[in-house]
Amino acid sequence: MASQPLVIVLMGPPGAGKGTQAKRLAKELGIPHVATGDLFREHIKKGTPLGRLAQGYMERGELVPDDVTIAMVIDRLSQPDCARGALLDGFPRTLPQAKALDERLAELGWCIHVVPNIQVREDVLLRRLSGRWICRNCGAVYHIEFRPPARPGVCDVCGGPLYQRPDDRPETARQRLRVYFEQTAPVLAYYQRQGLLVEIDGEQSIEDVHDALVKAVRLLPEE
Ligand code: ADP
Ligand code: AMP
């Protein structure tokens, strides 16, 4: 019998290091990295109706409405590459999203394996967001101070150009953190009650956060 698909929900405020960690962990686990922020940015790039709808919310640092966000994730999870599960990053961010995910997983006969929550203090988050640079080509994530590329403005992985997200500007970043603590904190309590939450200290080095995640997931050999 095929093994049960693996669903991991990676939580943490904007700038905690979810994308940085998820890219590597998803590869190691052999499941796709499904990041709702990336999916919305793809829609914006392609100029789809969903992209046009999401753009305003994202520019203001607000959440995109639940109905369209949930529909987008359900659609993504039904793609063939998710047959073995997914590493979710940036979803769910509200209680209705968490409940909709549970319902969908129940329909599929799947369940959530673990919910690691990467914790980082607010002043550190703001420093991380203000210095974040991303490759326009492959999405690799850098930091001007903490993870600089070998050549300024150029991706180490693919040579593509690096850019700063408009919503990483200090005012919008602060608004995103407010929204996180107001609307996403109840989701942490929801997973805590289910015994799925594992706290991860996100202020360690990128390597040490990775090791803590591997321990939390308990599926890969520890080094
Ligand atoms: P998120 O996906 O949670 O918003 P990112 O993975 O994009 O966060 O990381 C935010 C910024 O912090 C990036 O510039 C990244 O290079 C940097 N970063 C990530 N993890 C660490 C870490 N453990 N220590 C220092 N900087 C980090
Ligand atoms: P991120 O890339 O995770 O920092 O997300 C960037 C932006 O996309 C957020 O500030 C929201 O506007 C939007 N977004 C991403 N994920 C969600 C979600 N699960 N629910 C609502 N909005 C989201």
C-alpha cells in the first residue's frame, strides 16, 4: 500500500524564515512547497483576475479574502504533484482557512503530520524584512546582512536579478505583523489544541533552524 501523503503546515510571522526553510525541507522530503504568497505573486505577474483582486490587499499588507484564498489552495492541492502531500507555507492564516483545510484533507482521507511554528521577536522580523532580497527568476531568498549573495544584486543559484518586495517596506511590514498577531494567532491555538504544534526557535542560524525542523518532522535522518 502507498504511504499516507505528507502534509506539513509551516507557521510563523512574516520574516520568520518560512520560505528559506521550506524550499530546502520540501526538497529533502520530496513534496512540493506550496506558498500562498508566491501563488498570489504568480497571479499578479500573469495579470489574472485573481492577481488583480489580490494585489490591492497585498500592497496594503492585509489578508486576501478567505474564499478566494481557500479556493486557490484547494485547487493547488489537487494538482498531480501534490499526490504525495505538500509543505504549506503562509496558509492557513485565519481560523476559517484552517477549518477549510481540515475539511478538504478529511475528504481526501489525509491529515496534518505536524505544525512547526518558527518564532522570532518583532524587532528581528522587521530587520529581516527590510533587508530581504529575492531572485526574480528562481525565488531564492537572500538578506543583505544575514545571507548576502556572492555578487550584489545577482542570484547565486541561477544568476537572475534580485529585487525587494514592495510590501517589505517598513510601514507595510509593520501592518503585516499586526495582521499576523491579530488574525493568525488563533490558528496557532487551534493547532496547539490538536497537539500538532511544535515550537521552533527561529533566531538561531539558518542551519540550526533547519536541524530543529528536521527533528520536529521526525522523518529524515538527523546528522
Ligand atoms: P518568511 O518566508 O517567513 O517571510 P524568509 O524565509 O523570506 O521569511 O526570510 C526573511 C528574511 O530573513 C530573508 O531575507 C532571509 O534571508 C532571512 N533569514 C531567514 N532565516 C534567517 C535566520 N535564521 N537568520 C537570519 N536571517 C534569516
Ligand atoms: P507572504 O509571501 O506569505 O508574506 O504573503 C504575502 C501577502 O500575500 C500577504 O501579506 C497577504 O496579503 C497575501 N497572503 C498570503 N497568504 C495568505 C493567506 N493564507 N490568506 C490571505 N492572504 C494571504
